[in-house]
Amino acid sequence: MKKTLSAVSFAVAGALFAGGAVAQSNNIGLPGTLAWSAYDVGSGGYNQAVAIGNAFKQKYGTNLRVLPGKNDVSRTLPLREGKVQFSANGVGGSYMAQEGFYDFGTPNWGPQPVRALLLNNSDQVLTAVAAGDAGVNTPADLKGKRVAWVIGAPSLNQNITAILAFANLTWDDVQKVEFGGFGAAMDGVANGQADAAFTSSISGKAYALEKSPRGIQYPVMDPNNTEGWKRLQAIAPFFYPANGTEGAGISKEKPAVSASYPYPVLMTYADQDPKLAKAVVTAMVDTFDMYKDAAPGNVGWGMDRQKLEWVIPYHDGAIAYFKEKGVWTDAHQKNNDMLVKRQQILADAWKAVKARSHANDQEFAKDWMKTRAEALTKAGMDPVMTSW
């Protein structure tokens, strides 16, 4: 963690605000320099951020410094430490961070007061894909098949768990094949070591699978299967039904009836300056036509793609913009208030756990998961997970 912070500090030395005092370069309140973390260099999220930065520079003269991070923690850490103002993160660094799951359930983290600005809901899907010759037409066909389990990637594995639940299956119903990383898992499907893995339809590995002798197939997840979606969202509430038209093996003429969730999530912390948050949302919307075709998936940042009732609350600055545009409803506010309350319950539960002594990290994790589940249940909220 210290090495990560050191690298981040070096990368942005002298480039960021000191106490928030940055000369304004335009009439919307956007500073001369912004910094946000994003996925690693070459990823879809990183490429999108660079394209957005180019648009900001052209229209506002604002320099957007993009700091790449290999995982959820390395993207969220500089945000927590004030080294960047925003992050183009994933569900791991947003929803999982809010809930205090996995890496965010360790003693040096805990549930984070995250806030959304905009969500990218593009035409891709994020789902389980299968080899074209594996005969997996629906998630139910995964029964008995070899499914990739990525070591050290609990959020990826949870996504597969949820998709299995759609078909009322568990990991006991499939053959778990362990891989050391996402890339290795997708390669494993292509070369015959496994039959299915989790991916984005626009990832390079998805295209590689499509071009392999096995081909690629997207198991159909019927949006009208109410019980299936109920089971899936009980495990991974950030998912929603999607009709994917962008990515390997799919198009507008041949869509994938599947599942997805926002990627990336432009987020910050609750204490970020509302005026700055509003300025960034304004700039994202005003320059949309300049960057929407500049990187794959950028179309998902459009205002018409936003889901204003999701699983993390929106920042006050973003809400102010949505209200001005007349798109923020009482239902949105009710959901937002509930999520803010949920974060407070989680924060209080975390404080109680931290006040107690524990023999080791395993005991700490057990106490945390038990305490958070009890606190949320008492408040009439779904804990989603009670262990890992």
C-alpha cells in the first residue's frame, strides 16, 4: 500500500490542488487540473478516461491526469487519501467498497462513503460467456460444465455465483477450475481447460475467444424470468438485464440477451466539494458528443443511459445537476436517502467491530460480517452477504 501511495504521489506531484485552491479556467467551475484514477493502461476504462480528458482539454483547457490502477484497492486508495478527486472505478471499488466486502472488509479499510457522479451503461454486457462448442445456451446448461474460478478475484467469482443462482445452481453443480487471473481464465476457455468464465463482451480476451476454434457463446438470460433475476440480484444487486450489441460475436443484428452492470462508475467520496462534483458532471454531459465515439463503450456515459436508482448513492453535486435538468424524481431521492442511511449503519457497525479485539484477521472478518448483517437486518435492509 505504501508503495502504491508513493507511486501515486510521485505521479501527481505538483499537479493537484493545495487545499482545493485551483485557478478556474472556465465558466462552469472546472479547475485547470483534474486527476482521477482508472483501470490499468490499455483497458477500456483507461482509454475512455483519456478520451474524456482530451475533450476537457479542448473545450475547457482542463488537464485530466489519469492514474492507472491494477485493482479495486489501488484505484480507490488515492481517492481515499486525497491524491485524486475522482475515480473511474468498477463495482469492486464502488459497491464492494460501500459494503465493506472482501478487501474492503480488512482492518485498514472498512465500508467507504462513496458517491456516484455518472454511470457508464454502454452496449456491452458483463456476464458469463461460454465456448461456442460447450452447448451452454442458458445458465442452466452450465450444470456439470467446467467453470473458471479466478484466485484472488472474489468479485469476479461472486458474479459467476450470481449467474449460477439465476438457474438455481451453485458451485457444487459445476466443475470449478482455478486460474491465476482473468486473462488466464479466458485463455483457459479458449484452449479447452474450461467451458465458461466471466468477462466483458468488449474485452480483448472475449474477441480472442471468438476467434479461437471453440468460438464464443452468450448464455441467454431471459429478462422475463422474474424468479431467476430475483435470485441473481439477491447475490449481486448491481446487475440488471441487458441487450448487448457491442463486443465479440454480437451486434445490433445479433444481440446478447444477457446481464450487465455499469462500467466504469465515475465516483468520489461524500466529502468532495459539491461545486466541483457538479462541474465535472456538467463537463461530462456538455462534451459528450466530443468523446462518445473516441473509445469503445463511451456511448454509455450519455444522460439517456443513466440509472439514477442504483446501489450506491449519488453525490450532492451530481444531484444538483440532475435537478436542474429536471430528471431527478422523488423516487430517486428516496432511494438515495436509503443508501446514505445504509452507509451510516455500516459505518456505525464498523466502529463497533474496530473497538473490539480480535485474535487475527479471520476473526475480525467473521465479527465484521456478523455485525454488519445484524445491523442491516435490524434496520430492515438486506445484508446481501453474511460471509465469504
